[in-house]
Amino acid sequence: MKKVFCVFFVLIMISVLPTHVFAAHATEFEPYHISVVFGENSLLTNQQKQIVEHRLSEKENKTGDRNILCTIFGHNYTSEIVSTITHKVNPQAPRCKKIRYLVDICTRCSDTQTELLSTAYIICCE
Ligand SMILES: [Zn+2]
Ligand SMILES: [Zn+2]
């Protein structure tokens, strides 16, 4: 009985840890001013948008909390095209850099995969 309890505790620790690392990292970040732009017909929930925003602006691809269903059946992704605009990266116009991504986000556990589609400099900031 004690052994089962121990395994259960370890499982809890594993599921709690990534969120802590993620939260700590988010507060430290602020290199450029980055806007994340979602499509007008975006089907993502506000919570999913926040997760995507974090992933894209941090330029990191961390795996989120694993859902037991995802471990067994694999992730259940929904895909959307999301753009980021990194402001004032160029000293002269066009100053801002727009990057389009294809974002896959799991509807169960919010695991996020991003694929870069295109990069362009746009006229945005003066
Ligand atoms: Zn998943
Ligand atoms: Zn700009």
C-alpha cells in the first residue's frame, strides 16, 4: 500500500513541476515587444490563445502537462495560423518583422507545436 502511495506522489510531482518552470520563466522574459495576432475566425479559447502567445513570444517549445488520454491515444491537435510581429527590429522602415506560424495545440493538454511558414518585414512602427 505504501508503495502505491509513493508512485502516486511521484506522479503528482511530475505533473506539477512543468507549470512551475513555465511560470518562473514567463516573468523573466522581455527582450523585444512582440504582438501575437490571431485570425479573425480563430477557434481557440482565450486560455489556448494565452498558451500560444507564451510559446511564440518565448521562442521555446516546452511540452505542457501531460494528459493521461494523450499518453495513451496521442494528442488531439487543432491547427491554426498565428502571426507574431516583433516590433522595431530594423533601424529603418520597414521596421517590424512579421512571422507566420502554423500552430498545433492539443485540445486536451495544450501541448503546442509550431511550424514557421513565412517571414516578412512590414511597415508598422515609425
Ligand atoms: Zn495532448
Ligand atoms: Zn511595429
